[in-house]
Amino acid sequence: MSLFISICIGIGLAASSGFRIFIPLLAANIAALTGLHLFGSGFEWLNGWTAFYILLTASIVEIVAYYIPWLDNILDHIAMPVAVAAGTLLSASFISADWEPALKWGLALLAGGSTAGIIHSGMGLLRLTSTTTTGGLGNPVVTTAENGASIGFSVMALLVPVIVVLVVMLLVFFILQRLIKVKQRNKG
């Protein structure tokens, strides 16, 4: 697999972890189980059935937990550093093991971790807006959209990685614009 495609897959899965943490990890594991991608040194644990059962259980628990009205906002705050870590891990897992570790993990943090963090921040802002404007009644709609986005981005990242990276770049740009506007509004 070419380095460019590998990086695109990693960034696409990292973006997915900005929506849900465990779904893209599960997707990467399923890719390994089906032979689409085998993980090398340091990431072999993603190749096995034990990881599948753990990640499937974690994904189900995470999906269900976000449908609980008060818990969804708490999870958004707790999940930020975990989403960044998952995005970094996913990006690093698709970069060749031949790379210098500092370069590999630095790129993974900059490309994957920051993408996951920005998307997670945008979704947190969207959920907060939903909670404020609908009293939390609109949050299940936001949760359903996030679940769908995480699943969709994960599948697309594995099947059409270059296209998903272009979509992710547009999404990150849009979210950053929104976050800047909110920050400017709060200052003024």
C-alpha cells in the first residue's frame, strides 16, 4: 500500500474517531480480519478476534451512552483527549513501521490527532447548541447523525481514502470557521 493512501486512510479513520471513538478502531480491526489490511509492528493487536469483541462491545456501549440525555454532554467533555489519542493511534497504525518513531508519531498527532480533536470540538459545540435550543430533545438527532458519520467515514476511509480526506479537509475548515465565530462572539 502506498504511503499516500496509507496516510489518507489514517486521517479518514482519525476523523471518524472525532465522531465516535471506538467505531473507527472496530472498522480498522474488521479490515484486518477480512484481509484488507494487516497491521504490523506494535499494532498486531488490531489483527485479532479478541480486539474485535472488545471493540464491538465498546462501540455498542458508546453508541447507547450518547442517547442518554445528560450523559451525552458529559461524554463530550471526557472524550476529547481520548478522541485525539484514538485519531493519533489510527493514523500511526497506517504509517509504515520503517519510519523513525518521532516522525511517525509526530505526523500521526498532527494529521490524525488534530483532525479528530477539531471534529470532536465541532460536534461538542453542535450538541451544546442542540441542548440549549431544544432542551436536549434534539440531541438524539445529533447523536444519530454522529453515529452515521462515524460509520460512513470509517467505511469510506478504507474504501475510497483520497475522497474521504478531501471531505475531511472541507469539514475541518468549516468547523474551524464556526469555532472562530463562536470565540469572536464570546469576546464581543
